[in-house]
Amino acid sequence: MSMKLVILGLLLERDMHPYEIMLVMKERSYNQMMKLQMGSLYYAVDKLADEGQIEATETISSSDRPDKTIYRITGSGKALFEQLVLQQIKKYEQVYHPLYMALALSRHIDQSKVEKVLEERIRETEHQVNFYYQVYEEHVMAVPRSALHLMYGRYEHSLTELKWLKRLYADVAARRLNDIGSPLFEEI
Amino acid sequence: MSMKLVILGLLLERDMHPYEIMLVMKERSYNQMMKLQMGSLYYAVDKLADEGQIEATETISSSDRPDKTIYRITGSGKALFEQLVLQQIKKYEQVYHPLYMALALSRHIDQSKVEKVLEERIRETEHQVNFYYQVYEEHVMAVPRSALHLMYGRYEHSLTELKWLKRLYADVAARRLNDIGSPLFEEI
DNA sequence: AAGATTATATTCAAATTTGAATAGGGAGAG
DNA sequence: CTCTCCCTATTCAAATTTGAATATAATCTT
């Protein structure tokens, strides 16, 4: 559903052909917020066109390259866009961390191996945290606050994950993941 | 891939039939960490069986109900399990928040509507945060630390999201999402 | 005791995602 | 000058997910 939402949102700004939509998405780093696969993009465009939310304006043939088909958003497309945005904000959608599942089941395997890959993972997450913070810092005076919120939010989420990984690592290293009856934090 | 990982992990504990796997997953709330669809579960079981990671031990016919096929994990299944767990921990997998995309594009629609649904969303997230914290509190003396980490991590992530939503809401309400050149936080 | 709902167990078609294949053009390296 | 790699642009088959359909038993309700 995210793909449709983005396509409609971008066509709201100006008419484009699918490949161009992808370029804009990359330009704005939308591909870091969602999965961007060309197959899915073309599929969603076809689907929207079938349903009349967008329509082809012109087809540019350059004899050599494949024809470009340029799309524009229709009235019903605009209505759908508003509906999708509001729906997405409203509904609490569980965000799945596959990492959580893996760690829940990791007690069945050799803990020293888990310890080792967790170290790598922590290092990589540290880089991500720093990277996201830098991106925020670099854009702070140059982009609208809506974009800043996205950047800072990404930073905060990765920082939350990093702290979590470090606590988990301490327990893996101490081989006390299976202990029962001890709180994660000391009472004050 | 999470589905295969869970199936293998549970079969490592004891032999089960697909429906039973689902029951255990629900019992342990794995369905809150990942998407649990029966279609996908049966598909993954068939796939693993085809590839020899698991094998049918017996088929229980009760004349009335559909036959239950009980599966056991094989040697190659155990190897795959270890590999999948380590791989999942190692690789930094982008977690996608569809909400982020929606908010990035929300400036194209009526801000008063966005404000309204954001309020609802914040209320719901507050409930989630409290709920997750309670679940942690209730289990703190009763379950292994590995499970506590999952519960506390879920709480932290939702709390991070709540704070983010509130900051965002303030900007939507003040209609300053499109302002450029102002940091999100005051310099100290 | 009839009727309604929930639990057991699995299958299926349709929707969607994935990853690779296609195919020509331009740009930079050696 | 030619080889290799990347960019433009799209399509396709295969893998996977989704949501609903199926069929019977057990339990609860009135």
C-alpha cells in the first residue's frame, strides 16, 4: 500500500513516468523508509491505471529506448491519496523486527556464536546511529521540518535499538539469558 | 524467512503438526513479533519438507477431521536453523515504518485532518506503551531474561515512537511543518 | 434441545513481491 | 579504440503472502 501512496503523492506534484518516480524516490531517500523494487513499482502503476486513479497522458517513443509512458493523477486518485494518508496515520500497524524473533530462538544454538555475531551487529548499528545523526545535522538548516522529523526519528529508533542490543549482549556474554526471576534493571 | 526460522526452532523442542505450531506461537505471543498467517505457515512447512529440512513422522487420521501430519526436524534442518539465526542477527535489516512515508507526504493534504488523526494515533500509541510496560512488569519475576528483553524492547520502541509523534503533532498543530532553517530542538 | 459460536485443520485462488532478464546508449579506464 | 560498467526503462516467471473457503467437532446459549 505504501507504494501506491508514494506514487499518488509524487504525481500530485507533477506528471511523471514510472522510472522517473523511482529517481525522485531515491533522490529524497524514500528508499530508506520503504522497500523500493522496480517490479512492485510498475505493478502498482499498472494497478492504479486500471482502476482509474491515474491515467497515461502521452507516450514518448525515442526509437531506440523503450517508450516512456507519462502518467497524471485523476480526481479519484486525489481522493484516494487523502484517504490512504489518513488511514496510514490512524491505524496502529505493528512494526515487525525479525531480529527479535531470531533472538527469542537463539537460546537453542551455541551461545559463543551468538555472542560473536552480536558484536558485529552492534558495531554496524553504531555506524548507522552516527550516520543518521549526521544526516540530520547536515540538513538541519536546509530542509523543511517535516523532513527533519523523519531524519531525527530514524536516528532515535536506531539509538533505541543500539541500547537494547548492548543490554542483550551483556546477558549473552554472561550466559544468563535463561535466568528467571531477575529484573533487567536494578531497583533504585 | 522468519516463518521458517520459527518452525525450525519450535520443531527443535518437539515434533508437531502445523496447526500445533501456530498454537504454540500464539501462546508465546510470537504473533506480536511477526505476521502469522495460516497460509504462509502451511506453505513454509511444505517448502521445508520438500527441501528435506523437516520430515513427516506420522499421519494421524481421526476419520472425521482432516489428517494431522506430524513433522520432525532433520540434521540438515538443524544446520539451517543455526545459519538462519546467525544471519538474521548479523545483517542489518532496515525496519520500515509505513507511517513515516505517510507523514512525509501528508503536507499535500488538509492539515487540520492530519492533526485530527494524529491525535487519535497518539492516544492509541499511549495505550500501547502502557500495555507493553505492564506486560513487562507482570512477567519480570516469571520468565527467562531473553523473553524479558523482548518485552522491554517492544516497550522502548513504542515509547520512542510516541515521543516522536508528539513532537510531530506540535508542528502540525502550529502549521510549521514546511518551515525551513529551524532546528527541532533549542540549542542549550 | 436447537441454534450459534468457537476451535480444529487444511487448502485454494488471487494478489503481490521478488529477482533476474532484456536491450541499447553513454562514460571512463587502460 | 574497445572493454567494462553503469544508466535508462520495462517486462516476466517464479516465489510468496493474503484472505477466504472448506468441513467437522466441541462448547456455550437460550
